[in-house]
Amino acid sequence: MKESTWARLAALTAYTLWGFTFLASSRCQEYASPLVLLAVRFSLAFLVMVIPAALMGKLSYRGKPVGRILLTALCEPVIYFVGEQYGLKYTNSSFSGLAIALIPVVAMLAGVVFLREKPTGKQWLCSILSISGVAAIALMSRKSGGTITGKGVLFLLMAVVSAA
């Protein structure tokens, strides 16, 4: 198989798994609070990623801007996941997933405002289509009996902004 085919299959697999995490997190919140779930999630990530990297000598912060690294880590993953988990608690999983899907659009808008980037016409068109799709599905979710609260929307907004 071509490398591009493997890359597409890997992306499809990753995004499929990522999409199911909203449903899984939503179900897990029936048994544990969002902060407990985050503690488990961060502990597992630490065991799987940081400890092996440190043991192999691949972890070095010499000459690195540690303050900026910590600020970035505070925004993504800490603030992001707090917003995501509590957003899931106070909205339904389909709305949460769709709200999180707005991250690329918000990141593009942040680039326009803070970095004075100039998106192409295609980028604007795709952003408008993305927002329209999210709005349409959110309205359908509300009609199908899914719970969407203002508090949940604010937590998801916190997640989206911190990720961007």
C-alpha cells in the first residue's frame, strides 16, 4: 500500500477513536466526576508517555522556554480537558463533539486577530460551512431530547478557546 493510503487509514482510525471518546466520557461520568476522570486520564498519559521518555533520556528542558511550555500545558491539555469534561456533563455528547469540532475555525479567527494572518477564500468558505453544520446539528440534537445547558456551552467554549 502507498504511504498516503496508510496515512489516510491512520487518520480515519484516529478520528474514529477520538469521536467515540465523547460517548465514552459521557458514559463514564455516570460513575465518576469529571475531575476523577481527568485524574485517571492524566495519570495514564503520564505513565505511558512521560516515564518512558524520561527513562530513555529523551526528556530534556535545557535551553527551552519552560515558562511558555508550562503556560501552553495549562491551556492545552489542562483547561481544555476541564472545559471538555464539564461541557460533556452539562450537554449531550453529540453537541460536545460538534462544539469541539469548531476548534480549527476558532484557531483561524485567532490567527486573523492576533497574528494578522489572511485566510484564503477556501478557508473562509469551509469555516462558514463548518459553523453552519454545527448549528444545524445542534438544533436537531435539541429537538431529539438531548440536554444542552448554558453552563455546558460555556464550558465547551472554554475548551475551544483554550485549544485554539
